[in-house]
Amino acid sequence: MLKGFYTVLDKTDTSCRIQFADAEHEIFLAHFPKHPIVPGFALIDTLAEILEDTVVHIKQSKFIAHVLPNDTIDCRIDTKEHKKHIVLTKDNKRVSEFSYETA
């Protein structure tokens, strides 16, 4: 679904580092032309795809700052049973935080 949208630079059980595509990717062409940002749903979908999760319920989500084309994001992943809590940072500043339940 997100083919070519991101590149995983590093991944462990509790963290990952990803870089998003440039502004020519189709997601950015739709969201928003001339001022592209990563949509909130795409942040959640990207992490679920990387972690090979099937999201059954989003418990909470908070989007604090824009994630832009070519941005590199660090992700801290806390897992408890079928629940994930993920904090995303860019340049050591929190940009997003969300929790979801998995199948």
C-alpha cells in the first residue's frame, strides 16, 4: 500500500528509524499540493506495516508537528501483549504519538 513511501534505515524490537520519500510521491501530491506533509493516517499505517501489525483499534493519536518529505524519523516502540505505543521524534523533538491494538 505504501510502496516507495518510506525507507527503513534501522530497526530493532523497540525502535526504528525511517526516512520518507521526496515530495514527488503520490501521497504528497494529494496531501497537500505545494505544501506536502505526511498525513497522520500514513504515520500509523507506515509503522504498522514496518512492524507487520494488523491494527484493530487505534486507542489514541496525537500529531504535534509536521512530518515533511525526506524527513528522517526515529520511533520508540513499547509493546505489551496486543498493544503498541509509539512515539515519533524528528531532530530529538516529539512529532507524533499513538497507541493501537493488534490482532
